[in-house]
Amino acid sequence: MAKPKFISAKEAVSYIKNGDTIGSSGFIGMGHAEEITYELEKRFLETGEPRDLTVTWGSSQSDTKTMIGCNRFAHDGFIKRAIVGHMGMQLDLSRMAAENKFETYNIPQGVLMHMIRARGGKKPCVITSVGLGTYIDPREGGGKMNELTEKQGPDMVELIEIDGKEYLMYKTFPIDVAIIRATTADENGNLSMEKEGIMLEAYAMACAAKASGGIVIAQVEYIAQAGSLNPQDVRVPGIMVDYVVQCSDPLRFHKQSYSKYYDPSLSGEKKIPLAMVPPLPLNVRKVIARRAAFELVPEAVVNLGVGIPSDIGSIAAEEGLEKEMVLTVEPGLIGGAPCSGLEFGCSVNPEAMIDHTFQFDMYDSGLLDLAVLGLAELDKDGNVNVSKFGPRITGAGGFVNITQNTKVIVFVGTFTASGLETEIKDGELHIIKEGKVKKMIPTVGHKTFSGKQSIINQQKVLYVTERAVFEMREEGLTLIEIAPGVDLQTQVLDQMDFVPKIAEDLKLMDRRLFLDRPMGLYKDVMAKNK
């Protein structure tokens, strides 16, 4: 095979044709080949080509504020179809999807990663139980996120049966251009990722493009002599790379993340001493995170979402439990301290960094003991929505894979939203002003999590708020705890748009949750069997 060509980003994007399917590797603010998409957008704005592209990626690649990353595709006529795991941080693109400017599919992130890998082996589909009973199930919409897609978009998911059991069959699709990123390319095109904070799906994406008769464009910061890279460090072999672009301005186009140029503790090159984590202030956010932490078991393998779930690490440190849990992040990080914001997806001092596709193999295998994730809407059947709210399209990300394959799931959030004011005093919770928005509604607008499916999967599922805890049981969504100081009728039941089942042994939430001192949780957790 011919060696790859070393060219400019401007020349590289000239090989992208109208109607191509482009795969972009990246995760939030990490690992996106910024100079290539910059030149691609520039070419489109200057010439009107390439147009009518299909784009695919696992996670949003932008900062929610500017036209960077995959938000650069947000121009009329630039794309005709998006097949993505998440797009909520690409606000302009999300708005255009809601306005039916292009067909939009949301595939669960882990399934999409496995579809890309399967395409690399010329496999026609991925068969999995992930997604049953949710928005991606053909009986619930098949992942079509707007009216345009419902009207004219081809079906990408089919319901099938094997040995009397239901599965979903996700059809793979060709990738004409894979846009990936690495730190260094040698003269033969071998790629290493020593300064990257995340390995992502570069290898799988390159395989998919080659299997489709397409091309692979890699953006790198450095060029090395042939044979100088340690073969164990090569993440994508040069025989799979067609064009290498050495970034012309790394401080602008090749930062480790959108928020900083480089931090060796994120790439595993340096281990830094983690400062003592100060205790969180006592507020409803801490109360909720504390109650979720009650579900920890010794040596727990945990996935934490953004927002309130990310406080579990601080709670664990305060209670002396930080060494009794292994925190993981879906794009391939295991151990260390997961980051937030534009660095969400990587970790400080990680113990292992694996490919995005392999991480979801691990998640789908059921290895996770506990997942703590956000709660936006909850309905009478225990269903949760985090993926679409009216016309606003965000996508599920890794939510569906994680919630359908984890032993214990805890959804966390305040009971009401927009204006909630509370006071915690003397071990009790007092509602000063109720939030304007009720989260407990008869039917969620989009089913990202199926309560019924969790019963079939025999999972323990809790829904934790500052004033009440619910559990998904065979008999239905059941209220099992209320906060001390809270009135059951006026401050719980009257703030819901449906009537839940109430446990006969309804309990008060543990008063330790509402006291401004450590709870002594270490002893409780270590007394459990994993």
C-alpha cells in the first residue's frame, strides 16, 4: 500500500465530495481535529461545497457557545443527515435539527460505537438488547428525532426475535471520510496519542472508512522519523491512513481540550498529588448526592454523570470511601478523578485509558455496580427523559447503554425546578419556595429510560430527590422515603402530576443526610457484600 500523503488541512478537505458520509472522532472538548473541520467549513462557506453531507459521531464536539467543533456543520445545505449519539452541546446544530433542516437520528452512544466497529469488519448490523423499550425501539419511534426524519428518513433499527427473546438490530452504514486526531505521526503514517487525554474511536473509525472504500484524514501535532515510535504506542497503523495534516497552529487548533492546551495528568504522562477535597456545603445538592452514595458497595465500579452525580466523588472523599470505588467515564477512562465541563470524558491520574468501543463492551457486560445519572423528567411508569424536550434535541449519549446494563441505577435531581428555595436546619428539610416546573409528569416527552425494561432486566432503580426517594418495583413506581420536615401531601404528592404507589413501610430519609458533619458512611458501606 502507498504511504500516506502529508498535506495541509485545506488540501485534505478538497478530497471530501458532495453527499459523503463523514465520521468525526471526539468527545465534548477533547480529541476533535479542529483545523480540518475549520477548513471544511471555510470551503463550504466560500464555494457551497461539499454539501448534503451525512455526519456521524458518538458525542457532542463543541463548547455550547461558539462555532467550533462539529457545530461548524450548522449551515443550511451543509448536511442532509446526522446520525449521532449526542448533539446537545452543539446548540446551533441542535436548533437546526429541531427546525427540520436535516434528518436527525439519535443512536445510543455505545451502540453507535459498536456499529462503527462492525462496519470496519463489513458486518451489516449490530444486534443487542440495548434500547428496548426506549425511544430507539421501533415501537417508540426508532430514534428519529424530528418530523423530517419521521416523514422520509429510512429505518435504521429493526425489532427482531432470537430464541424467543427480543433484540434490536441496528443497521451499519458506510463511512466515506474518517476525520481523526492523534499526537504524532511517523513518516509511514503510524499514529500515537501520547499527549491526548482520551483515546476515543480513532481506530474503529479508520477501519470503517477503509472497509467502505473511503479515506482517513488524521490531524497531528508532530511528525516523527519512520520507525521511531514505540510499536506499543501506535493506536492507528499507517496502512490505514491516507492523509496526514500537521496542525499549523497547535495553540489554536490542537489543544488537549477546548479549555487548556495541555495537562500531562490527563494524558497519564504525569501523576499529580490530588489536593484534599474540601467538603461540599450542606445544601439540597449535597443531600441528594449523599443519598445516592448510600448505594455504594465495597470496591464498586461506578459511572457518574454530569451535574449532581459528579459530587459523589467529593462525598466519598469526605466519608473516607474514595479508595473503595473505581470511577469510570464512557469514552474509555478507568480510575482517577473524572473531570467536568469541557474536560468531561477524561480523568486526572487515570489508571487505564482504553478505546471508546471497548469501554462500552465493558459497560454492556454488566461490570458496572452503580451508575448515578441525572433526572430531568420522570413519569408514572418510572420512565426518564434526558434526550428530547419538545423541539429541543440533545440526544442520549451513553445513557441508554449504561442504564440498561448496570446492577444499580440511581437517578438524581431536585423534586421541582426553576426557583426552588430550601433550608436545611436541625436535621430537617424545609421548603421555602416551590420550583415553578414539575418534573414528575404523567408521561415523559421522550423515553430515554424504560422503567418496565428495568424490571425485565432485574435491576435496582432508585429516583432520589432532596425530599423524596422512589423505587421502581414490579407493582410500579413506589415512594419509599420522604425527608424529615417535609409534608407528604402538600410538598410531595401535590407537587406531582400523577399519584405514585406509597410503600406500606414508608420511611424518613436518614437524618444524617441533613446534618453538617460526616455521616460515618464508611462503616455502612464496608458492611455490605459486593
